[in-house]
Amino acid sequence: MGALWIAHVTVTDEEAYKKYAALATTAIAEHDGTFIARGGRFVQLEGKERPRNVVARFPDVETAERCYHSDTYQAALEHARHASERELMIIETNE
């Protein structure tokens, strides 16, 4: 089964977040992830609105989790922690 990595983000420091994004992109690619939505137009229907929303597809939940815990992604998070407010989840797909 495939998996989606879904992030809802409010960026508070653009420069630091750019560093996060560059490293996160590398980490996701290293784990066979591909972006299917990245900061595009959205309509918030319920819950807290975040202006940046990202969805990446992975081969499975385990690979998405390995990506999150990888050295590259953990290095990316060092830039994101004080540069954003965010929620991140992994959801298994039916495909």
C-alpha cells in the first residue's frame, strides 16, 4: 500500500524555512518520495488554516517513516523547528 505524507505549515522565518525545504526535498527524493502538492491553492473547510500545504507520495508507510527519521530529514528539521508552526502526518492509501 502506498502512503501520503501530509504537512500543514505556517512559515514564520522564510530564510530558515528555505534551508529546511532544500534538505527535506533531498530526503524525500532519497526515499522514493514524490511531491503531488506543494504550496498550491487550497480551500480550508474545517480546522485550523495553514497557508502552506504539502503532500508527498511514498511507496509505503514504512518508507515514509524512514524518511522522517533519516539523518537528512532530521537535519532539515533543525531549520524548520524555529521557522514554522506545522503538523505532519503519514496516511496509508488504498492503492
